[in-house]
Amino acid sequence: PNKEKKIAPGQIDLETAKKWDSIVESAGKGKVYFQMVLQHHGQFSSSKGYKYSNNNNANWEENPWNVKNGGFLQNPEDFFTDPKARKLTKRKLYYIVARWGYSPNILAWELFNEVEGTDAGSGKQWQDIAMWHREMTLFLRQFDGYHHLITTSANPGVPAESPVWETVDYIQTHIYPSDILSSPLTQPFAEGKKQEKPQFIGEYGESNLADTNGRVLHKGLWASIMNNPTGAAMYWDWDSVEKNNRYSEFQQVRRFLDS
């Protein structure tokens, strides 16, 4: 039998919160600055709507907010428009700000990881998604006394001129190109009316996630700091960094920036 703890909508798993205490404290001790992700695409993605990774990230069937699991949402798209869902989301944000907002090591609140991967994104319900982002951004600005930056993330499927970006502080892109040196890491972003905002590569990697020799890690780090004024791009395949002890790649870039 499934012995996993079931957390009802509106409840916080305090054991998970304790783990986050350790993460935030460790970031402070190690002088690491990170984006705290508040929602991810899989939570509101079904195998029908999700178009990436062979639906491996579609978690709607397990989501406790799903009416089939005793929740109150009929469809994953309803997360962005349902009044109760928006109310409970703001309750969660308030708790997060109250518990971890003290930390300067939280570089930014990341409202969504790859929001275009939700069923609402697949259905191009950009106005609904944009209004949700506006509401949650204004809420965070009201209650976050330390004024952390706010962002959200998307693959290039959400253009820079999309209203999704209107209220966040910077645009965040995730890229997995076949050729890292001809990607947005080294090429200017396309023109758009929102281009006055900083743009940051929040994820990058080999198109097939098979960077066996670290070539993409190396090229991506150096290409991004030479061309992207908002900082080094963030390599996604952390498991391979640990497994193959490639931390020296980051150390070399750090030494260059410090020199």
C-alpha cells in the first residue's frame, strides 16, 4: 500500500519545510544565491496537454488538488483561474515569505518553472497565465518586506513580448540547443517590447542531456559570461557535475570574474 503522506490543498508539509530550512541556512553559510521555485509545470500538466520529455513530468494524476484525488479542480488549467486555487496559492506564498523571506541568499522568487509546460500553456491561455502572474507578483511585493526579485521561467515558447513577463523583474529562459555556441547564450535576443528587462539563462544543457564529456558545460559557461550581461548560465545536469567531479569548470569561471 502507498504509505506516502497526503497533504490536502491549503496545508503545508512541515517535514518538507524543515528540509527547506536546512537548504536556506546552507546557502547562507556557503554564500550561494538561488532562485526559490514556488510552482512547477508538472503539477498542472496532464499527459494529454504536456508536450515535453514524453510526458515524464505530467503530475496532474497525482496532484491532491485534482478532484479525482479529493481535491476541487476539475482540470489542471483551472489552477490559474479558480478563486479558491488562487486564494490557497497566496496563503502558501505568505507562509513562504514569512518563513524564508529573511534570507538574502534567495536571489529571487521563481513563480513557475517552465509555465509553458502546463496544460494552460499548451492551450495558449496566455492571458489567464499572465493575470495569475500579475496577481501573485503584486501579492509578493505587498508582503515581502525584503523586496526580493521576482521571476518566472519558460523555454523560448513564451516570447519576450508576452504579457506573462509584464510584472516580473527579469525574463528567464531555459534552452537545450543542438549547438550551444549558436544558441541565445551567444546570440542577441530577438527584438521585443519587453527587452528593457534583464534576461537570464536559468537552465541549459545538451539537447539530449548526454553531455558525457562536459563539453556543453564548459562552452555554455564561458559563452554566457562573455555575451550575457546578467551572469553565467545555469547548467541543468547537476548529477553529471557531481558524478564526474566537474566543479573545476565553475571554479575557473569564478577566478576569471574575480580577477
